[in-house]
Amino acid sequence: MTDGDDRNATPPGLVLTTPAGTRFHFDPGALCLELLTTGGPGPYARYEVLHRPADLSAWLPRSRLRLPADAVRVSGPELAAARTLRDALWRLTAARAHGAPGHADDYEVLNRAAEHPPLVPRIAPDGAPAAPPPADGSQLASTLARDAIALLTGPYADRIRECGAHNCRLIFVDTSRPGRRRWCSMERCGNRHKVRALRARRESEGTPPVPGTPGGGAPADRPSESMG
């Protein structure tokens, strides 16, 4: 690869924004888990962003599919089905992260979505993903469901994690070699944990905080209940 070849310059994952306005990179390690950042069931309903079919289309360029927003036509019923799939996936992956099997009804949602033909993968002359032939929302849902089934039945099923921060519930699959990833992002929750640990250690040692260092001022990001 030459210096001018930047096809792989963009890492997989999403750039999320906290309620405090801080942006951070979050790679959940799987396409299906990226969908969870758009909202969810129960307490996650407050973060819902898929209000119209166009909202799901707008998610495509941000996802690791890297497809243009107009690559998939989404109808109202297909949007509702995608949200149902997402909510089932939230419950199943959260259960798996805590060592529970999940509910049969949610597995049935995944299986029904996967019955439809998926998006047809295509490649552009520059090696980047290309828009599929005219596709609809059921094909997108099938692609997501098949990705989820592959994750839940594959070698990384036991590596599905929930962020270790007390006020973050982002789900990711730990693809690191040692399998010790604890945080949704070191930029956000990992860094906040280090700052709090340093502050606590200094307080226990009776060491005054030094201005301009972690613990010597306001934390880098105000804790919040946001998924992102």
C-alpha cells in the first residue's frame, strides 16, 4: 500500500457524542452492535433516533457498511421491523454479556428477519464497498440479523461485553487477543476510570492535586447516563 492509499484510513466503528458534547470513537466489533446506538427498549427509548425511514437510511454511511444513504429504500413497516430487531438484539446481547441465554421470542425475531435475502455485497474499482443493487429495508434487516446470528453462534459469543462503567451500558464484542477489554472506549469510559482512580489514590495518600493534571481539575467528561 502506498502513502497515498487511504482506503483503510477510516477505522471501523462510530463517532458518538455524549450529552456533554464530547465526541469519542466507539467500535463495538460487529455491524449488528452498531445498530444498538440508535436507541432501544425500555430505558434506552429516550435515545431513539430512528423516527422516520430516512433516519435508518442516514445511519448507513456511519455504520461499518459505509454505504450511501440512498443505497437502501426503507418503508414505514420496514423501519418498525428494524426497530423490533434492534430491541430484540439489545436484550439478547445484554443477556449474553451477563451469562444468560436470552428469551426465545427474541431469537425468533432474529430468525424471521434473517429469512429475507440480505444485501448483495459489491466492490468498487478502488476496492471500497459499493452500493448494492436497488435494495429495501427487509434486506438491510436480514443482513443485520445474519450478522447477529453469526456473532451469537460464533467463536466470539462469549466475548460479548457490557461496558464496565457504572453509568454506561454500551455493548461490544471483545476481539482483542488477550480478551480483557473492559470499556466501550478508552477515550471515554476508560479515561474517566483512570482519572477517578488517580484522584482516589491521591486522596488516600493525602497528596494534594496538581493543577493541570488529572485529578487537579474538572474531569474530562461529566458522567452521564447516555449510551453514547
